[in-house]
Amino acid sequence: MLEILQYEFMRNALIAGMLASIACGIIGTYVVVKRIVFISGGISHSAFGGIGLGYLLGIDPIIGALFFTLASALGMGIVSKRTDLREDTVIGIIWATGMALGVIFLGLGPGYPPDPWGYLFGNILTVPRSDIIVMLILDAVIILIIFSLYKDFLALCFDEEFATVVGVPTERLYLVLLSLIALTVVVLIRVVGVILVIALLTIPAAISGQLTYSLKKMMIFSILLSAIFTTCGLWLSYVLDLASGAMIILVCFTVFLLSSLSKSLRSQRSYVHA
Amino acid sequence: MHEQIRTNEVVCLEDIWVYYNGVTALEGVNLSINQNDFLGIIGPNGGGKTTLLKVILGLVKPSRGKVRVLGDTPVRSRKLIGYIPQLSQFDRDFPVSVWDVVLMGRLGHTGRFKRYSDKDKKVAIDTLEIVEMLDLKDRQVGRLSGGQRQRVYIARALVTESKLLLLDEPTASVDKPMQTGFYEFLQKLRKEQELAIIVVSHDIGVISTYVNKIACLNRRLFYHNSKEITAEMLEAAYQCPVDLIAHGVPHRVLKEH
């Protein structure tokens, strides 16, 4: 294990994994408890449009993705709060349109279209230093906002209507939460890609939810679990010479399966004893 | 505010009309509630009961009519309203403790970006004592019984230091003996805290024993500022004869006729 650390790309990959774990541990917890997995899927897939636009305009695709995810998050949030349109229909539309735009933008670019594989399924081994800095800044923004508005977000997720009644600006807060999901997606794209992001947002938080009944602990457990999963997945992909993003997700899934099985066995046993 | 103290009027609705997508939910509703009133509103499901509460809370803006709550607009007064929504909308796995939930009632008093103050915590402790839930304050809310959870929601509504409690189908998922205990508890609370309480329910049974005023709602509100409901009111509200509903009620609701 240690000898792989002598490569700079491996060290960068591990750092990227850690930074991704912080974002997805905190925000993934909200995605799971507030049951906004589908809207998060819409946000992450729309990122592909931004990646394509980045290529076309010759700017960092990650920055393009940041604009697209923020725009789609705010767009879907406003549509779901202020109009009578069905929320899940709108999410499905933005989901696919973002992907379609990405493909068109890539095709419009000069020369042969670049290989989108790394952005779709992640390629943590090619994370450049500049992206690590972007990830670091986004993590800092996420931590700062959640730390200062923790109690308001808890009320928003637990009982939005009551929070509104006692004077919490729930609509604005919900848009902030969706924007934080957008930032998290951008942090995770390099690691697992736009298609697999949703797994890293939900699985560690879902496992943590089986271990604790405290939101704060759920976040901390999710961060630790994601860090372990990304590191294990990275190591397995190195050893087996398989795609890193997909390997990380398979590690997540395996642990989720084991955790769920052991939880249902435990509750069955306590049922027999009772 | 001064006017409210003089008249003790907590809620005043004048000719309220609400339309949802072209369907009429409330039709010309007039209602006046004073301090210390305990009003029960009964009516069939879909009769506009929840909508009426949401109008008082300012969550639904009426298409026509005037709403005054505690001498001000509902949106400005709603920090002082204790709202207890229907129990059913709840995720049992949600990672939140009794303590966290009760403190949420203080969000209107604590600024954004701030921690809960010592006063917030003290009010929460005192209120948990009133509802007899202090020893369960660290319990996850999903692992409470229906009756206990209802008490937590009442505590959350009370820590707002409200003068008005609104309860939406409070005993829908609670069994009969528990229901009686719950209404006795509300009655005691009203006297001690000098609250006005509005309880909305589709079940005329238990509610009519404890309230001191009763109204029937089925888009239109039938209300005579008293505890008496006439057979005509019920028939108008439910649009069918309903004398069967009064069976098993300790005190008679309907007059002999």
C-alpha cells in the first residue's frame, strides 16, 4: 500500500478523496434525511452540460460544471417552490437536458470531441493540483455555511412548515441547501463522475443513519466512511487495474449491504427476545 | 396590539374565501376567538379545516376577506402562534432528539447565525417539565409513542411563548384513553397559561366533551359562539343525518328533540 504513495498522482488522488469525503459526508446527510436524492441526481447530471461548455469555451470544465450545477439547483428549487409544475417531472427534464447540452457542446468544440469518460465515471488518478485547490475552497464554504446555520437547516429538514411558521426563511434556506448540493457535486465529479455522484452522496449517509440517531454524528460517520471507501476503492482499482470511480461505489454498496443485513438480523433477534 | 388587549380578541376572520385551482375551499367564513376560548372545529375530511388553520397562520392567503391575529397580520403574529400539525407527516428514522425538536420552537426568538441562548434552553426545560417529557429529552423522536410525540409537539408550540394554540387532528393516531388524557391536559394547560386553543378534528366524539365552543366546517362555517351544535348545523356541514355520531359521548352534544 505504502509504495503507491511515492507517485504524486496517487497522493493527489488520496487528498482529493479526503476532500470529497468532507463534502459528501456533510451534504449527503441532508440529502438522505430530507429525501432529496432525486433532485440531487438532477443537479449532478446537469453538471455534464457545464463540462461540455467548459471544453467549448476553453475554460476549466470544473468551473463550467460549477455554473451549471448552481443554475440547475436554483432553477429546480424555484420551480418546485413557486410554480404548480410537478417537481419530479421538472427534475427529469433538467437531468436529461443537462446531459444533452454536454454532448452537443463537446461535439461543437474544435477537432475531435474529447473523451468524456473521466467526467462521467470519475478519474481520481488525473486530478490536477488546481482542482484540489477548487475542492478545498468549496469544502471551506460548505463547512462555514452549515456550521453557522446548523439549527435552521435541522428545522428545515425536520418540519419545513413549522420552521416557516416560527419565522425561518425556509424558501431561501432550501435554495441555499440545493446550492450546497451543487458545490458538493462539483467536488465529487473528479472522484466518481457525474453519473456516480449520487451513490457517494447517499450510501455513506445511509449507512451512518443505521448507526446513530444524531444528525451531527451522522455527518461525522459519513465523512469517515467516505474517506475509508474512497481510499479502499482507490487501492482496489490500483491492485485490480479497474476503474477507480466504479470501484469506490462498489465498495460503498458492499458495506451498505452488509450493514443493512446485520441491522435487520439484529432487529429480528431483539424481536425474538422480546 | 392595544386593541387586542382591550377586547381580548385573539383571532378575527371576516368573510374569508379561499380558492385552490378553481375549487372553493372556504366560503365566506367569519370567526372571532377570544383569550381563554377553547374552540373545537369539526367537519368532514376535505371540508377546509386545515386550510382554515393555514389562513390563521398566514400560510394560505385568502382570495378575499380580512384576517387579524393578535391585533396584527397573521404573518407578523405567527411567531406567537403555537402550531401543532397533523402527526402523520413524519419520518420515524429522522435523526433528531426531543430536545432538538422543542428548541425549534425558539427559532423565532433566536437570530440566524446564532446558537440557542441560555434563556432558550431554560424555556425549553421548563416547558418539557410542563408536558412531563423532561426525562425523555434525549430520546430520538421516532422512538416515542404517539401520545409522547404529541406532547413534544405541544412543548415545541408552547416555547414560542404563544397565546394561541392551533391543533390539527391532534388525536388522529392516538387511542381512546390516551385521547381523553390528552384533552384533559390541554384543558389544564389553557387555564394555567391563559391560552386560546383551536382544535380541528373530523371526530366529534371526544372533542365535544372538553371544548367550550364548537363550530362545524364544510367550506362554510356554522358557528353560534357557543358550545351547542344543532342537528341543523351538523346536517348542513356533513350533508347527511349525523345523530349516530353523538353516541358514547359522556355529555350530550345534541339537544333533546
